[in-house]
Amino acid sequence: MGKAAPISGINPDAAPKAEIASLATSMTAAAFLGIAWYLCIELNVRLLVKVTQPSLYFWACLLCSWGIFVHCISILLSNFHLWTSYWSIVVIHVSWLTYVIFQSLVLYSRLSLVLFKARVGRYVLGMILVNAVVFGLSTVVFGLRHSRYAMGLTHAYLIWDRVQLAAFVVQETLIGILYIRETSRHLKSMVVLGSDHDTTRWNLRYLIAVNIFIIALDCSIMGLCYSGFFFLQGFYKAAVYAVKLRTEFAILNQLRASLPGAPRYGSDNVVGQHHSQDDGAMGILDILNEGREMQVVEDAVEAPRKRDSASKKAPADA
């Protein structure tokens, strides 16, 4: 590739790295594009083939994958000047908002599987909705104005892009930390009920490792964004979100497999099993009830132990 082609709607003087700088950069972007498309297509096949009762998790995954797919096509056509109308900018921003918001809803629906207190879930959902308006819609509006008045808004838009990215990374990290905490409570309850301690500890370590991997991916997006590689960041972010979306299945299946008496389904069958339940919410109610019953049993087991310990100490004190 010869002369660098500036990104549509970005002032090259304000963002010198935001351009199709070389053949190597373009090929790297193509690799990220291929990863995102492959994972989205695979995910859609899994969902549409296995699901019989759509739920929040189903719709969140489906719309997130479609958002990633459309976003990749739109930025590809726009950045290589194959689609130069104003509507290309509209589609880019709307598809970005779609996959970012619905990725958070995927995390929320997964967190609902293990929450003991519904109030915490309402707080998390409220946080997602507030951030969707404050950082999501505002970014879309800012970006659409920016594309029309690029020379005056380039610096401000690029700064805001970094702010909203940090906000969504913090949001997803908080949801991941909450999930680890609530899952650890469930796994400890299973140990009290007689589950193998080593297996339970391995499950917890696995879930923590996967969540750390997801956080590391988010940090890598921030690193690329804050380095000024606006062009490459768009393709890389889409690929990372596709990987995170596919990883959600592994986390969900691990949670399902860790429950007492859970059948040893494969990855696909677990997803189908959850979505085919009559409640239409991937077994959320069943798993929540199991978790609450575990807590009740744990309290029932601990109470006699405390009474016995107190009765043994009383004669000694006398």
C-alpha cells in the first residue's frame, strides 16, 4: 500500500496514528476482522440451533454478536472509502453501541445466576442503563456531530472516546468481580454439602482465571486506544468483544457443571439445556433456588456445631 489513507471523519493532524498506515497494519486489521466474524457466526449457529426458549441471555448474546458483525463491515467499508456517505458513520456508532451495551447485559444475566440478593442485581442493571445513556448515547451523538464538523471536534472526540472506553471497562470489571465473589459463596456452600474440595477449588480458580483473562483483554484495548491507533483499535475491539462473548459460554458451562447433580453435558448441550427450560431464562430460577437452599443447609449445619461448642465451653468455665 502506498500513501496512507486517513480514517473517514478523523483529522490526520490531530490523530497522526489514526490511519491505514501500511500493508502490515491492514493485514493485522484483517486478522482481527476474521476472528470477530468467525466467532460471531459460530455463536449464532450455536444459539439458533440449540435454543428453544429465548431468554435475556439469548437475546443479549444474539444482538451483541450481530452488533459486532455489522460494526466490522461498516468500519471496513468506511475506512477503505468504499462507503463514504454520512450513513456509514451512523451505522458504525449504532452498531458499536449495540454490542457494547448488550455485552454488559450478557454479564448481568450471567451474574443473576449466582446472586443471593436481588437488590444487588437491580443496582447492577441500573448501573448498566445509566452508563448506556451517559457514556453510550452521548458517544453516539458526539460522534455523529464530530463526523460532520470534524475539524472543530476531533481533539474533543478522541478524548471522550478514551473516557467512555475506561467507563465501560470499569463497569465490566466490577460485574466480573461481583460474579467471582458470588460464585465463591456458592462453591463454599457445595463444600459444606459434601462436594469434593479439590474439584470445587479448581472450579473457583478456573472462573477467576477466565475473568482475569477478560480483564486483561479490556486493558489491552485501552492500551491500543491510549496509544492513538484509532484505526486498528476499531477492529481489535470487535475481535476482543467476540472472544469475550464466546468465553461467556465457557464460564456458564463451568458454573452449570459445578452444581450438585448437574449432568455432564458437553459445551453445546449445556447451552441448549439451559435455554430449553420452561422458565425461558436459562435456568436462572433453578440455580438461584439451589443456591439459596445451599445457604439454608449451610446455616443448619453450622448452628448445631456452634451450640455444641458453646455447651462444651460452659462446663469448663464453671
